[in-house]
Amino acid sequence: MAKLTSRSDDYSKWYNELVVQADLAQHSDVKGCMVIKPYGFAIWEKMRDVLDGMFKETGHQNAYFPLFIPKSYMSKEAAHVEGFAKECAVVTHYRLMNDPNGKGVVVDPDARLEEELIVRPTSETIIWNTYKNWIQSYRDLPILVNQWANVVRWEMRTRLFLRTAEFLWQEGHTAHATKEEAVAETEQMLRVYADFAENWMAMPVVKGVKTESERFAGAEDTHCIEALMQDGKALQAGTSHFLGQNFAKAFDVKFQPKEGKMDYVWATSWGVSTRLMGALIMTHSDDKGLVLPPKLAPIHAVFVPIYKGDEQLAQIREKGEAICADLRKAGLTVKLDDDDSKRSGWKFAEYELKGVPVRIAMGPRDMENGTVEIARRDTGEKELVPLDKAAAHVAALMDEIQDKLVNKARTYRANHTTKVDDWDTFKDVLENKGGFIEAHWDGTPETEDKIKNETKATIRCIPYDSIEEQGKCVYTGNPSRRRVLFAKAY
RNA sequence: CGGGGCGUAGCGCAGUCCGGUUAGCGCACCUGGUUUGGGACCAGGGGGUCGCAGGUUCGAAUCCUGCCGCCCCGACCA
């Protein structure tokens, strides 16, 4: 196995190699699409299961809507079409035939669809077209539905997990009787995402609201969580949209309230995708490979025997199995790797590459002393632990590593968040230090656009916790009442 | 869509300029043996429509024409 490119040599190359070498995913033969391999999918499954539980706890139910959307639906909400039209895959035919001129098959020209179908880039349109028939009265509200699905956005440039033509995600779509309730739902789900990011992914995020130009196509407001990667670039890790009555009006979804006249329904939608995998990778991993927070690691600990001959292996394996059994009782997933075709050194490197949080090694010396060597992936520290304390020690390490990772990421973010009040410093910090920049902005899309064109930095969000203060726009000098968060972004 | 690179064994590549034994190397794989506290070693072995389609030639991975695909860098996006 080749050595990884180091992060300092070429961060982007490091990421690409890591994803492939750690066996998370690979490029498929289809342009822009990826194959998520079992080890990568195991992480995604954990994320999915935890999030799914959180959605259920907040009262949501899962459902499933079609992959295909009639073309005409897309055009019903003006801003929505405009946002997605450029990246839609379109189904025009429904049949193949043998090529009359030779080998292979061709599209049967007689099998043209009357109305072309769009492969969903997101499902607002088909869902709201469906909700129309589900909703008559306030008694039918709220509708709190989520779906786990794949979507397709025909991207020019793709990167494994971060941006692929097809990706997996969940999309929540809710319908409410009042604006207040819909706004509350939007904010609630953003808090769910932030909670997941920080407490499961060990990835600190900034909660905030997008500016008009970064808003979801068709939304009144887009709330987001923004994380900071190790190369100083920001990554949008989840979004929650307050859709107002835009889709209700576009699809004519009205309800009869308890009192008063028919009114349009209020909507939200919210989603996170396999992009979270990219965020997870880039938040914690190092030049040796993946570093995974224990709460999302498919394997918590691996036991590696070091031995000469079958007899010694049998003795060590017996001890190892006892430790593994204790750990399983404690709810951990453990692997005892007694594969004789690989040497211990190879296994050490391999499990480091794959980010297994803890490694337990035991050799003849340990057998004599009644110890095992316990190594943690995040710090690389090794210590000798008495056999009878091994399981408890490993179990305790899980919490410790989880905490350490989130604290390390918080420290990194704090060190890479800079308050800036003048334009030269802004450019300098962005160029030489990277990270988040807290600066005043005059609130106009024009200024935002100019800053973007000159520096590639965008406003990631207006943080929830930004305090009101008098200031001057870092670019125009015009008055501003709060700082916003700038960064170069993925 | 612009710029660059690449397509030869599962992966990574050499060979292509200047056509000529049976297309080669490393890793991986299979068999046997020796090894085993940080990516072992020896011996033997299997595996190829040289991206596709035409053409030139006695002869094409190599030359010509056309096509297809992918990766990287830019403009757009989760």
C-alpha cells in the first residue's frame, strides 16, 4: 500500500487518496458517480441510523416519493426551476432496441415519452403536488415526513462524497398551518443537525442563516450549519429551509383553518447528505489515514496478536477473545484479527489508515507480563495495561477519544476564526491563514458579490449568535449592525 | 464549457518519439517453505480484445483518421 500524500504537500490529493485507500469509496465507470464501498457505507449507515432516530424523536415519519418528476412540475415554482434547471438529468425514452446497423442496442426512437421525466435533484415539487391531495383542513396538519433517497445533480466537477452527480441524502418535507410553526420546525431541525454534528461526528458547527444569494432556490430563508475543514475552507454540512407559502402557492395547497378563510400551507424542507462523509474525513483525519470518532466508527477496537507459530497464536487468541467478549458486552464492535497471511506491522498500518479508534496488541512479552499494549488512533499514544483492566480501559477510551476529537476541532476552529475590520487584513487573513473571518458587511448582494469575485470568499452565514454592534462594512465602509462569517468554501 | 493529463493484467506504471522475437515491471493474487513487537523473505505460478472503430503496412500498443471515456485545474453548485 502506497503512502498517503501529506496534507501539507497537497491537501486535495491527500483527501482523494485517503477516500480510496481507506476503502470508503471509489470512482465508478459512470462520470461523476461513486461506488460507496462497504467500509464507507458502514459509516454512512451509522450516521443514517442516528439521524433517523433523531427525526423520529422529533415526531417525523419516513415515506418514499418517486425518483422521476414530470418536467412540468419543475416549472411551477419560478425560483426553484431557475436554481436547478442547469443540472437536471432528463429521461426522454422508455425503451431500447437492437441496433439495426450492427451490434449493441440503441434508444428506440418510437419510444419517446409524451412528457419527459426529470430525475429528482430534490423532491419539493413532487411532494407538494402530492400534499395537495393530503391536505384539506387544519386537522390534516402538520405533516412531518422525511425520506431517505438518492438524488441527481449533473455537476461539472465532482469529488468523492463532497460533490457527486448522484448522492444519498435525507430530505424532510413538512407542512404547517402557521408561519410560526414552520419557522420553529426549520430551526428545530437545524438544531438536530448541529447536535448530530457536534455530539456524534465530533465536528463543531456554526449555526446561522444564509444571505439571499446563498439561499435555497424557492426558500424564504435557509438556515445552515457550517464546519471548518483542516485546510481552512468552510463546508456547508446541512441546511434547513423555511419555504414560506411558495410551494403551497405553486401547487395550490390550501387548507380550511379552524376559524376564517382558506389559507395556503406553510412549508419547510431540510437535508443532509453523503457530503457529511467528506466533512467527517476532513475534520479529523491525519497523514496516516482516517481518524474516526468512536461513536461513528464501524469498528471500535481491533485486537492484533503478535506471535510465532500456531501454539502461541492459540494462547494469545484465547486472551484476546476474552477481552473482545467483555468489550462486546459493553456494546462495542470489536475485531480480532488473526489473519495469518498478514504480519502485525502491516495490520497496524492498515487499521490506522482505516481510522479504527483503538488497537489492542498482545505478544509473547505481554503473555509473560500479563499485559496488553493499547494504542489510540487519535494521539498515537500507546500504553501497557494489565490484562484484567484492558476491557474497562478500552471502553473508557471511547469517551475520551470522542471528547478529545471534538475539543481538538473546536480549538482548531477557534484558532482559525479571525475578527477583521479592514479590507487589506481581510485579504491577508484569507490568503495566508484561512478559516472563518468575522467581519461587518453592509447587507447588499452587490458587496457580497464583489468580495466573492475579488477573493473567492463567500458569506457562509449570519450566525445565530452574532451580537448586535455598530460597525462598518469591511469592503464599502457603509454602516453595519452585525458581523457575518466569511470563508472560502467547498 | 475552456485549459491540462491519461487510457497497456485487479491497482500503479514502462514501452509509443524512431513499427519488427512469445508485450514488460512493481504491488496485489495462487502454491510451497522460512518468518512474525511497525507495511517480511525466497522459490514457483496464474492473469492481457494494449479504450473503441476504421485505415496504412509483409508486420501496429507504436504511424494516420474518427470516436468514446476518465482524472486534475478554472467558471456554477449540497
